[in-house]
Amino acid sequence: DKMFDKYTIKPNDNLKTIASKFNTKPEVLMDINNIYFPDELRVGMEIIVPKNKEQYFTVYTIEAGDSLYKIAQKYNINPTLLASLNGLDMDDYIYPNQQILIPKSGYSYYITAEGDTLDTVANMFKISKLDLLNQNETIYLLKDQVLVTKR
């Protein structure tokens, strides 16, 4: 698993806004991208950012006796969603100390299916295509991609 993602600079972005989006500091972004002056940023430029699963997910370490059902109940989420977000099937064996991602509340999650389009997904979330694109770094519309939106 890569530790970094690529991020494309959008209008009105600055080091501070990008850093807060990825739970990091502007200095860290400058450092890993060899940026010497904050005003070097240009719209459309790609920079490297720390991978930020924490924004949408809580990392949970599985304990002895846990099951996907139990964890889903504890966090009040759909067990099937929990399984698919982690690339698991409901009947897959999970083991102590394995880490899985728990979706944070306040967001809606959708796992793409064959034949999805930006329109169908945006309609499902009841948001505009633009909002969908803005809230998800990359959308491939391949089966099983997780898309997230604020509730």
C-alpha cells in the first residue's frame, strides 16, 4: 500500500487548505514536494500528499472473538458495506490484530457496480456530478470502487 497519493491543485487551493485536507502541515507538503516558496503552486500542478484514510475512516484493530457482524453492530453500520469497503466477503475469516477501515459517520459511502455512470452515482447520493467529483479524488467507475460524500 502506497503511503502517498497524487493531488491535483485546484483553483483557490493553497498549502494550508491542502495540508488540512490531508491532516498534515504545509511544511511537510513543501518538504516532500521540494517546494521552496508557497506561491510555486499552480492550478493543474500535481503534488504528492500523504495518503489520508483518516478523513473518512477509522482504523480498527480486530480483537479475538470479533466478527464483521459484531464490529458492524458496534459502529452501527451495514455489515455488507463494512465487508466490501475492506475487500472482504461476509464469510471471510478475520483474525486478531488485522486492521480494517470503519466508515466514519457524517459521510455516505457507495461501492460502484458494473455499468455505473457519474449521473447514476450522483443521483444516488442526491448531489451534483461536480460535488461528486470534488469530494472524490479519482473516480474510475470500475466495479468495487468506494466513493464517499458528505451527508
